[in-house]
Amino acid sequence: MPRFVIERDIPKIGSAEREALRGAAQKSNGVLAEMKAEKLNIQWEHSYVAGDKTFCIYLAEGEAQIRRHAERQQRRDDPAI
């Protein structure tokens, strides 16, 4: 499967508390589990947090799965893929 780097602008994310980061990760993982149950091929590998940005690495069959994952998380921004 192709590898995607998702860049998001999130003000002050680099100074966020660990619990806030964990909460976001749990929400994302829940959406990934739902998508896997629907036989949609998408997998998170790892993320980086730097300053006002996050960079998340995913494996997916295509960009559509990446965008669907963002929509299901109810993200308001449009990720840079």
C-alpha cells in the first residue's frame, strides 16, 4: 500500500499536554478500527509533533481513505496530503 504523510496546522500542539495528545490518538484509533471492520485498508504508522504542526504517517490504498478518516474524526481542516 502507498505511504502518505498528512500535515496539519494545529496551533500550539507542540506544547499540548500528553493527555490531550492521547485523547486525539484514541479518537483516531477508534475511527481506524471502524474502517478496518468495513474492510477499508488504512493503517496509522506513527506521528511527529513539532511546534504548530503534526505529521502523521499512514498506509492506505488511496487518498480517499485518508480523507474519509479525517471526515469521520470530524476534522474541520483539510489535511495536506
